[in-house]
Amino acid sequence: MSGQIFNREALSELPLDCTNIEVDSGMDYHESDEDQVPSGCVSVTSSVMDYQYEHGRRYHSYSQGNYPMPNDETEQDRLDMHHQIFLKILNGKLFLAPLDRDPPKRVLDVGTGTGIWALDMAEHFPGARVIGTDLSPIQPTMVLENCRFEVDDAELEWTWPQNHFDFIHSRLLVHSMKNWTRYLEQIYRHLKPGGYVELIEHLMDVRCDDGSYPERCAMRQYMRCLNRALEQMGVPCVASRLRGMAIDAGFVEVREEIRNMPWGPWPKDPRMKEIGYWALLNSEYSFEAYGLALFTRVLGMTGEEARELCTRAQRDLKNKHIHVYNPNYFVIARKPLH
């Protein structure tokens, strides 16, 4: 990848337009772009809990089955890479909520994963206490003094005091959360009056604006199977409904932003192209991470059948003639002062 694409100083000053993505007609793909993507994804190991192993992947055991995605080192690397993608989508920001004008004192990161967002947040706000929760203890043990991690299931009754947190961050929990109404009620209850919540979820599907997404391709089959499995599990697809749900929960100043992530380096815009490169690299493991357990546990596929569908779908994504993107919904809301 050329230096022009990765010149962050030259590109970071301008806002990133994630809509109306123009295709770079001169773009060519390589079989492997690992050497063209900056490094910086750290693999984090876990040690304190027993795990479940299926089809060569490791899964959490606390509240077993609630989160059908792996937690092994491969997945941890993918999650850290996805964090970098979100930083690029947000022009280097960790959040969209207006926090810098009144720095938070208590921050909660629900479903923290490897803890990378919480650690960055603790560094950004050294005066805040940051807590990250997850079903798996895969976070580092050596952390900043103002950051800690807890094993917890966000669908259970929260044990923190009410009116406690200044900011609650929730990202990509669509696979694990069944009762979103109750989840938002708990967020509302435990936020301080005037505190902010930021919810980030993506559609469990892709979009295409130029007719380049074939009707009979493996990626479409994969997406149909993924959504059918989630429906059978009772997991709702809430991304496009989050804004209305936040309003119903009592939040005010509710704002929604949709930022599209291209799946591949097909955009003409240099920064969107860079995001596409990262997304394409991330997809080497994301199709299996999202689909393997769902296809075998819920849809009854064999491990070989599920992995073969994941492989064929990822192969479609490498086709430079297919221009798809994934909408990410950011919902920022405030709890009323009174």
C-alpha cells in the first residue's frame, strides 16, 4: 500500500465521509495484504477459567451459550484489529459523546472483549475509573491503575449502585443480547443524571449501491444463514432500531450516526480504502468467528459444512468486482438531569 494511503497526518484533519462511497475503478487486489496493513494488534491470553472447545475454536464457559463467538487468541487478534478499524472510522476518536468538555469520573465498558477500548479510555481520562466487563477473562492483568476488568453477564441484574456511571459504552453486543429493552433500562438506571451512553451496533448484513453483489453468491447464503440462526436463538437485530429504543427508555438528546465500513479496498477515497484494507484482513477470521458456532449449534451443519460456507463467503469478499459495505449505527444519548 502506498504511503499516500497511510499518511495519517495529512488525512486526519478532514472529517471522514462514510456515505456515498465511490468505487476506485483502478483498484487491484492481492492474494494477501498482510504486509500492507500496519501492525499493532496484540494477542492477549487468558488463564483463569475452563473453556469449551468446538471445531478447533475455543469459547467462553461463563453463562455458556449466551455468546456464540470464540474467545481464543485468533479471535482476540481480530477484536483488537476491529478496534483499530473503529478508530479509523471515527477519525482517531474513542467516542462520539461530548465527554471532553466535562470529563467522566466513572466509565463502564460492557462486553469489553480484550479490554483495548477500556485501556485506551483509561489513558485518555487518567482521572476516571474505567471498568470493563465481559463473559471471558481475556483481558491483560497488568493495566493502568484507573482501569479494572470483571467477569460479568450484562443480561443479569446489575449490582452497581444506581446513578453511578458518567458514561457507559456498548459496542457490538448484538450476538449476545436478547432483551434489549431490559438492557437499556439497566443502562438508564445506573447512569448518573446527565450521563451519556454510546451504543454501537452494525447490521447483520451488507449493502451494495452499484449492483455488484450477486444474488446467488456464497456471501448472500452466509448472511441468510447467519440471520436465520440468530432469529432461532431469539437474538434480535437492533442496529436500525436503537435510536427509537433509547428514546423509549427515557433518554434525551438522542443522536444517531451511520458510518459505513467498506468490506475491501474498493473505495476511491484514500481513508475509506485504508478502512477497506483492514476490513478485508479482518474478514480472514470474522466469517468463521460470527458463523461457525451458530451454523453448527443452531442450524445443525457439520463443522466441515459450516467452515466451507465461511471460506466461500470470504472468497467472495476478495472479489474486487463485489463492492459491499456494512452500516454501523452509533447512538449517543443522555440521561435527563431530572
